[in-house]
Amino acid sequence: MASGARAEVGYNTAKRRALEALAREPMKWWTVSQWARATGILPKRRMYTYAIRLARYDLVTRAVFDGRLVYRIAPEGLKRLAWLQRVW
């Protein structure tokens, strides 16, 4: 396997893990700390960066409640997760 393909598998693995955690409770708003614990993506600052990337691609919805950033899976994220589960 070429190194580019290996990197893509790792990237999609993290994306799948992140989206699967949110999809367990699709209507729940997750703080980054909760989401990081559920996915095992640590340190927490890495999860903040990854959450911003997923929001930029419209895979998650971002909001602010009580001064805290919260996220939940978006319809596009559910579609992408279904595709990832089929392909990977």
C-alpha cells in the first residue's frame, strides 16, 4: 500500500469514528470534551481543530450555548457516515 493510501485510510478512520459518536444520539448537542472522550481523539485541542474542519465541510452543525461551543451531526454528516461504513 502506498503511503498516500495509508494516510487516507487513517484520515477516514478518524472521520468515521467522530461521526459515529455523534450519530449515536443525533439530536444531542455535544461539547468538545464529551465528543473527545466518546471518540478517543485526544488531546482535546486536537478535537477542537477536527471539529472545525468537519463543520467547514458541513458534516456537523456548530452552535454556542451558555458560552460553550457544541456540535451535532448534520444531515450531510449522516450521508457521509453511511458512505464510510459501506466503503471502509
